[in-house]
Amino acid sequence: MNVSLRTPIASDFVAIASWIPDAAAGLRWAGPRLPFPFAASDLSVLLAVPGGGEASYSLIDDSSKPCGFGQHWVLRPGAVHLGRIIVAPDARGCGLGRVLCQQLISAALHATSETAVTLRAYRDNTVAVRLYSTLGFIEVAEESTDDVLFMKMLANNSFHGAAFGSP
Ligand SMILES: CC(C)(COP(=O)(O)OP(=O)(O)OC[C@H]1O[C@@H](n2cnc3c(N)ncnc32)[C@H](O)[C@@H]1OP(=O)(O)O)[C@@H](O)C(=O)NCCC(=O)NCCS
């Protein structure tokens, strides 16, 4: 399946909202600021990052159906931060999460010219932690907590340029 990133359209948020079945899933995906339940039409506003500057992307398949979502923003100069990464529940475990992250990293580095990428994941989110580790993210212990891992990856050439395309 060929997938690519695009700027989300309104119907994407309807699909993405349907991937969040309960408060626990919302917390794991988007952190404590996302209320549950929420209206799909409010999602783009609810996913805004304090201070602004976030870029949002839908991952779409060959038929323009959304199958993933993610964002990047600069948390502090020196690194671009990824967040709100999700794959449609019925498409998980097939490699889309890896492709989504690769395309998101490429887009984030291209958009910001930063040289490192960071993200957070709940320690008990074993699928996400394993995915990020195998992509090259390493725990930053001083910025992690008992519950949440803060992870960082230094950009290498494979994530620059057109290796994974740009949205
Ligand atoms: C985390 C998430 C994006 C991964 O997406 P995915 O499409 O299922 O992931 P992939 O199929 O690309 O798998 C990537 C890696 O994750 C790990 N993984 C996938 N499924 C796994 C499972 N059931 N058990 C353990 N590890 C698993 C593997 O390391 C896998 O790589 P490999 O198959 O090459 O070994 C997806 O599970 C998801 O949307 N979760 C809900 C939202 C969420 O928790 N987001 C993360 C916020 S930090």
C-alpha cells in the first residue's frame, strides 16, 4: 500500500475521532489536555499546542482514506518534537506506524531544519516504545518520569531530503 502525508481535511478528523474509543486511549494518544469525549469538529483546535507552531498531518492510503495522524512542533530550539502519533485501529501491526513515523520525521526535519527529534511515550505503551526504539530513539533519563519516557534521536542523512517524501 502506498501512503503519504497531507494536511488534514475536516473529514479526516471525523475518522481520527472514531479511533479514540475511551478516555484511556485519548490520554495515551494525546496526553492529559485532550478531554474525552470530544467533538470531531473540535479536534483540530483541541490538538493545538500551547504556544502554537504545530504542524499536523494525516497519513492517507491510495484511495485518500486516512489511516494515520501525527504532529510536530518545536518544544525548544535544537530539536523538533513529534506527538499525537496514531494509526487506525484496523490497520495496526502492518508496518504503517513505522512508515508514518519515518515520513513524519522527514517532514519535521525538512520544515524546521532542526538536527534532532524528540517525543514522549507512556512507558507501558510497549508497541510505541518498541517502534520508537527501533527507529533510533533513545531515552533521555533526566527528562523522563516514572510514567513517561522522553526519547531523542539525532537526525541522520536517511531522514533528510526526499528519502521518505515530504507532504
Ligand atoms: C503505536 C502505533 C502508532 C504503532 O502503529 P503500528 O502500525 O501498529 O506499528 P507497526 O505495525 O509499524 O509496527 C512498528 C513496530 O512496533 C512494534 N510492534 C507492533 N505491533 C506490536 C505488538 N503487537 N507487540 C509488540 N510490538 C509491536 C514492533 O517493533 C514493530 O516493528 P517490527 O514489526 O518491524 O518489529 C499504534 O499502535 C497506535 O496507533 N497506537 C495507539 C495510539 C498510540 O499509542 N500512539 C503513540 C503515542 S506515544
